[in-house]
Amino acid sequence: MTPDLRVSLGRLALRNPVMVAAGTFGYGLEYRDLLDLTQLGAIVTKSLTLAPRMGNPPPRVAETPAGMLNAIGLHNDGVEAFLVETLPRLREYGTPIIASVAGETLEEYVQVAEKLSRAEGIAALELNLSCPNQARGGIEFGINPELTAHAVNAVRQVSDLPLIAKLSPNTGDIVPIAQAAIQAGADSLCLINTVFGVAVDAETRQFRIASKVGGLSGPAIKPIAQYHLWRVRQALPDTPLIGVGGISNAADAIEFLLLGAHAIQIGTAHYVQPTLALEILQGIEEYLTTHGFESVESIRGAVR
């Protein structure tokens, strides 16, 4: 018997738990000739801002041992261009579209969320809480409970769509932040975003990316992501969680599910293997069949 791969993130129902993460899959259409988008559980768009953004000056990506450091700077076409030019084509695939919302102010988060919520074909919103808050000296929205709650609550007031809060690991304790996000109106949590890091060129004695500090992603952060997910699962046992960070194969994805994730997202590994999402989906199904599980829900939180 074929295992049941369906999962539910609160009000958001998915055909399977394999999603693509914001920022590494473009808007989704960029990969349409490489894999069947209709087989994905969901597509998360790159983060959208109110106005188009060119991002940070180059170099803004540096390869590191077991990972990648990036400081792209939210390069995107702006929410209006996405709604007019991209969303109609993306809707044709019938795969749930989760729009990633970014902003430098609460007002920008709200305006972007409002525009997306009025559009046909958006299944959910994911709040990128790693954006710098201009009103607080550039501090990330997601590094303390108060700022997180303000951002989530502000968006919740203008949108009835399922709301996913993507949490930053760049904080002392992620649990109070997760709790604040849920109390403020988030339906589910995605963890984690990238980890602060720097990379230096010893020969030139310069930083390897122009902004100096970037976000580390890739296999190097998998144990960090799994630790944070496990802690939040213990603190919020009934909250739907999405695990992301360093997933490079089916075994990695299964580990997140065993730790309590309802679904997973694949990010940096797409740069190495563009078809990885569907390979991981197949691997999860094979694992369930081999071990005699009837559904993916059967293994959630099963680690001992």
C-alpha cells in the first residue's frame, strides 16, 4: 500500500511535506523546466517587498566548508510585479503558493501582506522575521519576543490567510520568540533562517562578501536547525512546525520529521541538485514503505 503523504499545517493542507524554501527557488517558475512543480507540497516564493529591490552590492555569496554565506539583500521585483507578472503563471501548476513577506518597517510588512491577501491563488503567507527593523536601529524583527509579536500581530490584523512565522536562530533563546509568534496570531512556525557568519580571504585580507556579515546556510547548520526545532516542539507540542536548514537528502528530511516537523523546506541544496525536492519526496515514501508506516504523520515526533 502506498503511504499517505498528506500533511496539515493548521488550516493549510498539503499533498506532501516537501516544500521549497524562500530565496533559493526564485519565484518557482525558474525551475519549471527542471522538475515537475505539480508534485511539490508547496512553493515558497522569494521574499517580497513593497518596492523592487536590487539587493546588496557584489560579492554577496561565498562558499564555505559545508555551506554557503550569502547577503543577497532581498533582491526582488516588488510585490506589484509579482502579482501582475508571476502569480498568474505560477497558479497554473496548482501547487500551493506561500508568499514570503519582508519589510524594513511594520508598515511595509502590513502593506505587502494586504496586497498578497487580496490576490487569488495565495495559499499562505510566510513572514521573514530576519529583516532589519529601521525603527530599532537595524535590529532583526525576529530576535526578541516583542518585535516578533508586533510584526506577526500587525499582519494578522490585515490577513485571514494561514500565517507562518519564519524564525531567526540569531538569538539567545528561540522558545520565547516562538511562543510570542503563536500568541500574536501565527498559525505555524518555520525554523530556522540563516545563521550569522563572516568569511575572510587570507590572501587579500578582505571579507569575502561586500556587506561583511552574511547568513550561513547548507549542511553546516543542520544540527543547529534540528536543535531549535526540537526545543520548540517540546515547548509547543500542538503547533505545526516546518523544519529547514541543511537538508541535502531524504535522510536529513526524515530526521526533521522524526524530531516533530510537520513539513520540511529545501533551500541551498537546490544550487547543487535542482531536482532534489522530488528525490527527497521519493526517499521519504520509500522509507515509510520499508519501515511499514502507513503515513508520514506516523513518524512525526517519533524520535526517542
